[in-house]
Amino acid sequence: MGRYAGAFGPHAPEATYVGHTYPEHVFDTGEVRLNYAVAGDDSKPPLLLIPGQSESWWGYEEAMPLLARHFHVHAVDLRGQGRSTRTPHRYTLDNVGNDLVRFLDGVVGRPAFVSGLSSGGLASAWLSAFAKPGQVIAACWEDPPFFSSEISPVVGPAITASIGPLFGMWARYLGDQWSVGDWDGFVAAVPHELADWQAHVALVVGTAEPAQNLREYDPEWGKAFITGTFMASCPHDVMLSQVKVPVLYTHHFRMIDEGSGGLIGACSDLQAGRVTQLAKSGGQSITYKSFPMMAHSMHGQDPTLFSETLVEFFSRFTG
């Protein structure tokens, strides 16, 4: 066992959490307690922000005041992230999506716009397809790993050729619910077990302490991706073919590594093409915007551009 075994999570709040600008609230779905923050006036249209994997709601903290000029903003911690409940053996896209259906009903209470990053973008896509009628007005998918986070995708590189090896290291060295906690072993192994670009993404070489976002993250999330359980009941091609609301899809930096053939980025151009094809097949509009020099998180790198992009798109569907 490492020196951080069992150190982080809702059971150890003093070691895990820090304060933030916005007050935090809790909504109990019956299975999980979802932590969230709110910004803006409730006279404005609701906007639900869904963070990416290993990100908590406060990843949106710099973007929230900009968005709050136009929306009543709700930013939520998904199950297994932030202050929300850990759910061993129950990390699936369908469960995450249904958590958000309950949240939209129980907290937001009226038709809302939705935007999610990365795995949160998959959840935004899930809501675009499977939310209750009338819950979602329109959605933004911020650089999700469509197909590239599946074990056997219908098109393009699989998770084993993208970010999967890093998730595997989190699972092995940190363990479900931080049960292993061997951070020192993880840092030492990164240069040997990951490709150069993956090691850069890991951002841990020489890091003595786990980053704040990882303290708030259950590494079983990553294991659910590399074992295929997260997507098992919701193949991406099936989900995308059932989209029922207008969508903005932002596609960020991507390239194929010449040495390994691996995907650097969330989604290849070939995969993105299939995304738009499938989303249009159900008769809904999809607006594709390419930001080839943008980091995975636009709302983290450039909150102003992110806010302007959402406002411009969502304004098409307001009054």
C-alpha cells in the first residue's frame, strides 16, 4: 500500500477538499448525493455544466461569472468526482446520464441548455439522446472522446491507443476509491510506462503530491473505461443516432502519433466525421466547430472564448 491509501474522498473531507468562490449544495437522487454550485439569476435560461473525467465542478469556476451574465448556471460534480458520492462497480454512462435526468428534474426544474467536457461531453450527448422530452433545449459537446474511449469502436482508434494507458496506471497505482494510494510509485513509473505525449498529459513527473483534481476523483472511473464497463450498455453509434435536440460539437487539438499510431487528443478527424453523420441521421441539426489549437478544456484554457461560443450558439434558441 502507498502512503495515500484511502486518504481521499468524501469520507476524508479535510484531506480532500478546498474552498471555492461559489457556495456548494447537495441534491440526493436516492442513490447518490450530487454536489453542485450555482451562479447567476434564476430569471435567465438554465445552463447545466458537466465536468470532464477527473474534473470537479470548479473546473468551470473562471467561466461561470461570464456565463452567469446570460444563464442561470448549474455546475455539478458527477458521481465519483468532487464531493459527490462514490459508487463502486456502478460507473456507467447510463447511470451518470440518469443522475443528470434526476438533477434536471429536482434542481433545475425547467428546460435547460447543457454543456459537458470530455466524459462530461459524453454525458451531454447522452442527455441529447435520452433525457426526458422537454428537459434539454440544446446541447454543447466540448471535445468528447467519441469512439476513442471505447474498447472496440466502430471507427478509428480505440481507448488502448489513446488515453487508456494513463487510466490503467491510475487504476493500478491509485486503486478504486484510492484504496492503493501509491502516488510515489505512479510518478516514478510514468516515464517508463507511458508514451511521451501521455506522460505530458499525466502532468506528474516530479510532483510530490497528488493534484487537487485527482484528490477529488475516484480512480475506478478510469478502470470502468479501460475494462469497457462504462460504455457497455451504451455504444456511441447507437447513442449518437438517437440525438433529439440541436447540438454544438467543438473539436479541439488532435493528431495521430507517427511513432505509435496512437491518438493524441480526444477524437480523430475520421471519428468526428462519423459523429456528425450519425447525429444528423436522426433529423437534428449539429453545428461542428473545429479548434485545432485549443487544449482539451476550452473552458479551462480560454474561459472567454468558451463563454462566447456557448452564448452565440444557445442564443439561437432563446426568446
